[in-house]
Amino acid sequence: MILEAKNVSKSFLGLQALKKLDVSINKGEIVGLIGPNGAGKTTLFNVIGGYLKPSTGEVIFDGHNITGQHPYTVARKGMARTFQIVKPLTGLTVLENVMVGSFLEGTSTKHTQEKAGETLQQVGLYEKRNQTAGNLTLAGRKRLEVARALAIKPKLILLDEVMAGLNATEVQQTIELIHLIREKGITIFIIEHIMHVIMSVSDRVIILNYGEKLCEGTPKEIINDKRVIEAYLGEGFDLA
Amino acid sequence: MPLNKIETFFSKPWVKYLIVAVLLVIALYYGVTKPFIAHNLILIFLYMGLAQAWNIIGGYAGQLSLGHVAFFGIGAYTSTLLYANLGISPWLGMLVGAALAAAVAYGLGWACLRLKGAYLTLATIAFAEVMRILAANFPSITKGSVGIGIPFRPALANMIFRGKIGYVFLSLGFAFVVYLVCRYIDRNRLGYYLASIREDETTSTSMGINVANNKVLAMVLSAIFVAIGGTIYSQYILFVEPTSEFAYEWSLNMALLVIFGGMGSLYGPILGALILVPIQEFLRMMLGGAFQGLHLVVFGTVLILTVLFMPKGLYITVRDKIRSKTRKTLSDEGGI
């Protein structure tokens, strides 16, 4: 088990965004997280990554209790994330964006540059390495999010809607990228609204609704679950 | 292509050193013969170092401080008090002043650097004002508004020179040391981390950067060199007083030179000092007598125009223009 969130709750003033949630993820798994808007998916990512302190409960990552620790410490322990609303370092080049992450491994600039170049090759952004990150298209920026996350050599990577807004070809390329990340032995926890993506890449899917876990299971199990259809998928859903 | 060739020519290290050496020889020749030129050179080099130091926190890390005169004054007052009262060499006083400024910057950093944008700027201005008022109102230590004269005993050990040429070399050495430090920062991890923090703090955090620590470190490094500049200036003027060593103009000028030259770039502050300091002195000389403050009006207009037409500063604007031209010619030839 690489990640375990036990009895996690988070409330913002009166609003309970997460209610006594238990989530566990095994090493090497790809786990999908879905649910209607406002279900608490990104809030859960923020709590796991240390960006928000849970009101109750604890988060165990790779054997360490990381509850309430700074996000940068969590990142250094090997948990990377991408942001739903992409946050490139707009003024820097694509290569420099990734180098910032690669510097976690050592102080040599030359070595870091090489490492960052390798990472960019993996995500297919190497040709654009000298462009300013602010000039990338949305697809490019989403890729850069992934590249930056990979740069810190994580054990677990949290992907927050890396495919929203992409066209069909770009989605297909991103799915290939996800498989590639898994082959490197990195565990993936992914939020996504595009159902056929979630269904094809995930080993297991967790469904959130109003901050509670509605159910979880293999993709097959959940698309036939009555509660999921009612809360999220809708009647007559069919994986087209 | 010509532009491409020009860039590769200028990127050869020996060309750079040759240009710098030739300029220096010419400048020093006039510096020896004409006191007015020497005075300008001293100001240029002093401001070059100060702007370069300000650039660490203000440019690279993007934390707009307008209170750096606090560190300048600390440096000036510390070495002066130690020398005038206890006879301790200003060289040593300079290091003590730098250490004191580092300690103050550390405290100020932890207190203020969580503030963003205008709030941080206001806090730093307020801090510098507090320092000025303290200096004016503790006559038992600082002699208050009367100021402290430094006894004129020319000697290298006293950091006091007969004539101006000694100070030209002193300020040149200062500018060079700060340049070397900034070059190291620029090319290594700290520079990348600071740039990352400037662009987006949350993203920086997600890549394992301790944002708070790095900002404070940048502030401390910056303060150390500004304080050293303060000592050099007071040894040149041989007099310290609250309204001069804690004058708001110092903070403003450091920031202006960098904003004009190019924030967060290694050569921006150098260009800023080389161009703006002589213009400022020239305008003061030409227009200062005609109409009180006219030179400041002209100077201000020049700055407003620069910021309007080159918001990224002179160095970065020119560099990007050359780069985009070379990239275009490369793509014509089937390159990138």
C-alpha cells in the first residue's frame, strides 16, 4: 500500500467537502476518481498532497504519516501532482520548467538539464524545449504539467483532469503517456471526466458524491452499479 | 545570417572580455584626469553593485522591495560608528555591517515575505522609514540628524583614499564581486528556484521547493551586498546622516535601474546602471540649476516611456528580439 487516507474529513466553514473518507491505493495501481462537479475530488487531492489540512483523519504515504505536512515535503517524499487549472511557469522556457523539478536530484546544472531533456522526450515536448511555457497550447501545457510532475521522480502521481479540453487525438496520446508512466513503476491516482478514458486505464475506480464515497470497484462493476448511474452516469449510459 | 553571426560573435567569451577591458581602460583614463568623470564612474559602479544585489530578491525572486535603503544605511552606519568611535578598520566594519544587515534581513524576511505584491512593497518601505527615524532619534548612538563625520586619514587600511581614483577601483571591485555572486546564482539551482517562485509559488511547492526558505535566503544575500555598498559610499562621502544614508531615493533607484535594464537577468542591472546613472547625473548638471527638480521630471518621463515600450526591460527586450530573429532564420534553413 503506497497511499492510505483514513477517516479524512474536510469542512470549509459550514460546508462539508469531504466526509469520513477512506481511500487506499496499492503500489503500481492506476486508480480513477470520478464524481459529479463539487463532489470533492480536487479537495481530496489537495488534502492528500498537503495543500489543505484535513479537519479529521490522517494520510499515510509510503509508510510516513504526512498529515498536515507542507506540500513541498510531501513532494520530496515522492508524491507529484498536476493542477486542474494548469500552472506553468509562464516566463520560463519549457526546459527550464522541467529543470526546476529535476534539481531535486542534485545541484549540477548540466546534469539537471540532461535529466529534464530526457523527461521532455518521454512526454513528447522535447522539440518545444526552448519555447516560453506561456506560448504552449492547452494540450502542450497539460503535457508540461505531467513532465514537471515526472521530473521529481515520484512514486505516486496525482493527475487532475489532464485531458479536459483536449481533442480526441490528444486524449489518445495522453492515454499512451499514462501507460508509459505506469510502466516506469509509478502509481497513478487520476481524476477524469471522460468516462471511456477512466474505464480503459483504471484498475479500480472510486466514485465520490457529496464528499462521500459512493462506491468503488473495477470499471465493469461500477458502470453497472445503480447508485453510480443515478448520481453520475445517467440512465442508459453506454461506453461509446 | 548576419544577426545569427553577430550573436555567435558576441557570445564568444574573449570578445566580451575584450570589450569590457577596452571600455575600462578608456573610462579609467578619463577617470584619472577628470574628477567629474571619476565621480560618475564611482556612482555607476556603486549602483551597478547595488542594483545587482537588489535584483536577487526583486528581480529573480520577484519580491518587489522598496526598503533596501535600510540595509544600505545599516552598512554605512555600522562601519562608520565602529571606525569613528573605536578606530576599527572599515574593512572589518564592512563585514560587521553586512552580518548585521543579514540578521535584520532574516527577521524582516520571515515577517514580511509572506505578503504579496503591493503589501510587501509597503511593508518594506515602512521598515526603511522606521530605520531612518531610529537613526535620527537616537543621538546618543548615531548623533541624530547632525550626522557623523569620518576623520580623513587616507590609507588603504582605513578605506580612505586621496583623490577619487582609489574609490573608482573600490566601487569597481564591489560591482565585480556582486556580479560574480549573481552569475553563480543565475546559473545554478538557486537561480532556477527563485525564478520558479517568481512565476508561481504553488507550482514551485509542488516540485519540492521550500518557498519561504528560498525567499528569505534571497533577501539575506541581497541585504549583505547592499550593506557593503553602504559602507563604500560612506567611506567615499566621509559623512553619514539619516536623511542621506537612509534616503528613500536609494531604494527607488536600485529598483528603477533593474526594472529599466531587465528584471531577473544578469546583465539587466549592469545596463541599467551604465545608462541611467550617467543620464541622471547629466540631467542634474544641465537642468538642475534652471528649474528646481526639472531634471527629475525629464528622468521620470524617460522611465515611463521605457516601461511603456519595454515592459520587460532593455536587456530582455533586445535579447528576445535577437533570439526570435535567429530562430526565424534557422527555420528558413530547415532548422527548428
